[in-house]
Amino acid sequence: MTAPRLLALTDDLFLLPRFEDAAAALGFACERADMQQLAAEAIDRPVPLTEPLEGADADLVRALVTDPPALILVDLASSAIPWRRWIQMLKTSSATRRVPIVAFGPHVGEAELDEARRLGADRVVTRGQLQARLAEILRAEAKPPGATAIAAGCGEALAAEARRGLEMLEAGAYLEAHEHFERAVLDRPGPEGTVYRCLLHLAVAHLHTQRGNWRGAQKMLLRMRPWLASLPAACRGLDVAALRTELDRLQAALDEWRGGAGQPRPLRPPKVPFTEVPPARPSE
């Protein structure tokens, strides 16, 4: 498994070596986002408290959910960063709100620091505080996936409710599939039930397409990606690598329809393969 990553949203190149050294000491990788590309083509969204599906904001969210960082560092003094929009967007969107954000700025920018806090940043510090206590702040705020608990859960057998949900999913009975997956999630509410959350979101995405709600389907796939990214290639006997390929296919189909290519129609029922032959389900 690759090292958890920290994402730095800053155009201050002098800070990056310090971030990289502190991250490496804690077992993280540190990356700097391409500010100019991400900040381009800002679009005013009619409903701001949900995932963006168009423009550069949507590109940022999709990049984050495909490979979720353990922490985002936001430089309030970087002129290239529309940090007000981004903090509000990331902390109110279901797909990204669990990713912690540490915002930092000059000590004379008290109004900016207060605004970042109001918009939802998990921790707000001055630049001096960040530099003086960088390792401590990263250790306290970074939240990498619960790899140990996820691995332990993936080593268990697939729950009977999830198995029944898969049967319903492949039969195109998406509402019934959702109900079975929901019961599986409720039975394993922690990281050990991550794969069940993925299947639940997949069922709801297909249900949305069945009802003609294409935007709803896209949102479900976005929200599914962080859970899916944290899983190994196989989990509870399911082929997670193939599930990722299926998700990419579904997303591509929705992207084409959004762009006006082809006639929107319900997605075909997915096939979620097993990496091993599952035991027969006990008769009820």
C-alpha cells in the first residue's frame, strides 16, 4: 500500500521542502497541487452545498476522491488559490468533508483566519505557528485510512445481507439491493465495513439512473470513490480491482451523457466478480 499523502495548496515554494521533510518523518508523502490549473474556469454553482459536477471545481473534487489525501494544507496568503470557495466546497460536500483541512496565513490576516475557521477548516493557525509546530500539527490532524481495520474486515467472509444485495444488484432490483447493503453497513459500521459502503453507493447510483436522476448518480459515484480507494485489490472475496474498473466505466458513461453524447438511459446492471468461489448461501 502506498504512503498516505498530504496535499499542499500553496504557491510558496520555500514552504514545500519543510512540508516534505515533516511528512516523510511521519510516513507520509507530500504533494503540491497545480494551482493555476485548478483555479481556472471557476463556475458559480446554483446549489453550493453539494458536490460540483462541472468545471475546475469538479476536477478538484474528482482528483481528491480518487486518491484521498490524509490532510490538506491551505495557504490563505496564496493569491492563486480561491480558498474561500474551496474550503466551503470541500467541507460541505459529502464526498470530501471527511478530509481534514489545516488553513494557515500571516498573523496580521486575522480576518482571513477567522473566515477560514467559519467556512469549516478543521484547524486554523498562523504561518509562524505552523512552522514552529509543523510535525505536531500534522500528527494531530492527518487522518490516513484505517488500513489495519480495513484489512481485518476484508479478511472476513462476505455477509449474507451483502450477498443477497449483490444478487438484487445484478438482477436490476436496485432498491432491494440498497436495503440489503444498508443492513450490512449497519452491522459493520466501522472501517471493516468499507466494502459494504461501496456497494451501497453503487446500488443507489444505479437506482438514480433508473429514475432519470443523472446528477444524483454522479454524486453517488463521487461519494463511493474515497471508500473504494482505501480498499485492497480483494476484499471479502470480492474483486475490488474489477469493481474500480466498473466504476470507471459507469463514470465515463455518465460523463458522455452530460456532454450530450448519446441518449441517457438507465445503466445496465453491474457484475461484481469474486476473486474466489463464494460458499453457498445458507437456505432461509
